[in-house]
Amino acid sequence: MDPLENGLFDLPDYEHTEDENFPPLPPPHSPGAGDDADGDDWTENARQTQTEEASKPIKRAVKRPQPKLDAMRLTSKRGLPA
């Protein structure tokens, strides 16, 4: 099966198409003296995040250890039956 015969590599001609026009991006928020008045205090936000994380319950892992199958254990009284 030849990909050139099936037209798999026929790409559209993008040379003569125009790009879309998008509105300009808004200016970035610059840090300044007026940040505290706006209520954008990063230390306050950090404290809120810490209290939210502290209130989550701690997940405990369930450990189910696998017995080691060495020669001593296998040939002992409690090991494999003969």
C-alpha cells in the first residue's frame, strides 16, 4: 500500500491563508504598593492554604508483608509439608 497513492500526504495549502486576528492581551498585574488595599496579600493566601491542607485526614497505608521464602524457612517445622 503506497501512501502517496492514497493521498495521505496531501496537505492543505496554508501559504495563501490569512491568520486570525485576536484582540491584544491585557497588561499583566504588576506588584506595587496598592496590593494590600486590593486584598491580594500573598501571605494571607498562604495561611489559608496551610490550614486547608492541615484539616485533611492523613491516609494510612495498609502493610501486608510477604513472608520470605528462604531455605531455612521452607525446611523448618512450619515450612512446606514433605
